[in-house]
Amino acid sequence: MNKTKEIWIAGFALFSLFFGAGNLILPPSLGAKAGLDWWIVVLGFVLTGVTIPILAIFAHAKLQGTLFDFGKKVSPVFSTIFCFLIYIIAVAIPSPRTAAVTHEIAIQPFFDSSPILTSIIYFLLVFIFSVNRSRIISLIGKFLTPIIVIILLLIIAIVTFTAQGTVNPSTLKKPFVDGILEGYQTFDAIAGVVVGAVIIISLNYSSHTTFDAKRKLIRQAGFIAGTGLLLIYGGLILSGSLLSSTFAENASRTEILTSLSTQTLGDLGATFLSVLVALACFTTAVGIVTGTADYIKGICNDSKNAYIITAAVASIIGVFVGSYQVDFIITIAVPALMFLYPITIMLILLNIVPDKYASKLVFRGVILVTFIFSIPDFLGFIIPRENLTGIKSIIPLANHSLGWVLPALLVFVLLNLKKFR
């Protein structure tokens, strides 16, 4: 195969792994709130929604292993717990969210049906496809992503060149930080550590068999995927900003995306996009349930029963959580993300720096400090924030829910200075 063609194929494959239809509801809403500060929000959103996920792929290229390898330098026990938490979060939040998005975008506008009915039918189909591992899902996915991307680029172009009216002032007090934290909700950093190995494995069957060849191709493919995500996310944030005055004051994230598509494509185009988004959500849910079941099957001596039971439990969880509104699911996800995302980000960064700067001691010290200093951020979304005013006032950036950043960086530097003295 032509090398240039192979790079582009790998780039599109990476893009499709990260491009979840559920993520489409986040940028327009963020843009509508940001108003004239949309470009500041883009910088924050891209940091956690694009840059970190692509770095996760680079880390996979270096490790040439599985999710377990990301945390094994801390300890095997830690890595095992980390893997379980990642998969539990995956089946409890992003997977059910796809059902909620499907109901609010593709079902609710046309049928007066209960969200629990949608969720039951949705995850019954997810379970059936997961157990049978049908190739139909992968085939649909290959065609869905390009079509959705083309439609989204069309929406962005129409809004950018034809939008008229007044852009609302920003309602965000910390646009950059809000962009960073909303980027958590894409779950793309978690997706990077979970599904990144797919690209590595596929390259083992190509002509790029050496470590250096695969690393080079992945870097180039990562640039392509990252550029695509930047264009889509940035364009949707800009579109939400330009049309901010046309949205209802208390419009939900799905309502803003629906309004955006209706204003640019009309009712027929918006309906078509809704159906495509629903199908893409379905492929995402099947991928999450299948991936989780595969993991449990692997640690249970390839037990088929373990696979089926895991898929069933994941689907049942999906039914209950997926029956709630999208905005509610996003809200309940925040504490888990504030706890797990900092650790995931630091594991990604530690796995891409040269080994001489990332010894076992450095891994253990940085991850321990990250865990400790992310606790106030985590608790801040569970208990009244005024109860944490004292401790947050003495931790730099803690009032921005980023109290772990500087301590983790400081420990990384100090441990390496001690090593090289």
C-alpha cells in the first residue's frame, strides 16, 4: 500500500476512534455560553479534548502494550484497580449517555415515548450486537463518520459565512478553565488509553513492523486526527458563539445542537443528521460494552460466560442511567472525572517522556501527589464548596479545580533533580 495513503487511513481510523457522536453536544453549548470569548474556550477544550488524547496514542506507540501497561510502573495492583475504574466509568457514563443523546435528538422530537422505553430497546440491541459481535456495526461506523463530518463542516461553513446578529456576552467567569473541564466530558483521554492499542495491533499486520516505523506513522496519523478534531470542535464552538442570541436562555446541550442544525440545514437536514448521530451513538455503545466484556473475559481465562455476563451487566447499567436526561448524566459524571482524569492525564504524560525521567520512583511520587491534590477538586462537586474554602485557598489553582497540576509538576522535577545530582 502507498505510504501516504496508509498514513491517511490510519489518521482517519484514529479520528473515528475519538469522534463520538455524544461529544457533538458539548462544543455548541460551550460556544453559546462563551460568546466573544469562544477562542479562549477553544484553547482549553482542545487541551483536554484533543492534545491529551493524541498524546495517549503516542504513549501507546512507545509502550506497545495494553491499558495495564500505563500504570504498571506504579504497581501491578494500582494498574489493575486503574483498569477496573476506567472500564466501570466507561459503562456507567459515556455508554448510557449515547442512549440519552439518541432519545433527545432522534426520538423525542418525533415520538411521545418514555426515555426508559428508548433505553430498554437501545441496550437490548446493544447487548445482542455485542454478544454476536456483528461486523455490521464496524461497517456502518466506517460510512457514518465521514458523512457526519461532511455535514458538520457544512453547518460550520454556513454559520461562519452567513451568521448575522448579535453575539451574546460571555457568561463564563473562567473561559479557559471551563474549556479544560468541559473537555473532560469528551472522555477522549480515557478513550485514548482504552482503544489506542487497536491502532498498534493493526500496524503489526502492515509493512510497518519496526518500532521506529510505527512510531513515525502514528505521529503523522495523530497529527491528521488531531487536526480533524480541532476543526470540528473549534468550528462547533465558534458556531455556537455566532448563533448564541438565537438559542433559548435555558436550552439544553441537545436542544442547542438541534437548533444549530435546523437553522443551517432546515428540518429535513436536521432530521437526517439526528438519525446519523443516533446510529453513531449506537456504534459507540457497542464498542464500549464489547471492549469492557473483552477485558473481563481476558482476565477470566477467556471465559465466554464472563463475556456474556459482563455485556449483560453493562447493558443493564446502560438502561437505568441512559433513561435520564443528557445534562443530568453529564452533571453526575463530573465527580468521577475530577478524580480519574488527572491520574489518567499524568499517566499519559509520564509514559511519553524519556524513560530516564520516568523511573518507578517518579511514577509513584507523581501519581500519589496527583491523587492527593485532586481530592479537594473531587469533593468540591459532592459537598458544599464553602466547606473546602480553607484548603483550596492554600493550594495553587485549586479554586479552578486544577489543584493537582503544580504539585504533580513540582514532584516530577524534584525527584528527577534528586536522581541526577
